[in-house]
Amino acid sequence: MRTVTAKDLKNKTGDAIQAVSRGEKIVVTLRGKPVALISPINAEMIEQQSLRDMDVAWDDIGRTLQASKPRFKNVEEAMGWTRKRS
């Protein structure tokens, strides 16, 4: 298990992801204190988290947008605005 600072993780995210994909675990530190553990994941672990289906999640977002009277008419319009900002 290796340790990286938050700054090093920010600057070398690709290296960290490659290491994790090879099975390594990485402890992330902030100001010298451990704050996170990045570790490999497998399909069984994902199923245990019981993630919502993406369509269900987008439906929830759409309902929230309608209820909150946002400046966008729908999810597609909001996503288009976000993408233009990039």
C-alpha cells in the first residue's frame, strides 16, 4: 500500500488510477493526515452498493428541476448549458 499527498494525486491522477487498476491500494493524505483510501473495486462490490439505474436517476433529476423552477426547462437544456461552459 502506498501513500500520496492530495496535491500529488491531483497532479498525477492517471498514475494513481493505473496503480489501482493493477490492484494497489493508495492512502491519500492531506496535511500529513490520512483522509482517503483508494482501492480496486469489482462487480460484486458495485452490486452491494445497490446503485440506482441511470434512467431512474435522470427521472429524479428531471422531477427536481420541475419542482424547483430552475432557469432551464429540462435536463437536456441544463446539460447543453453546462457543456457550452467547458
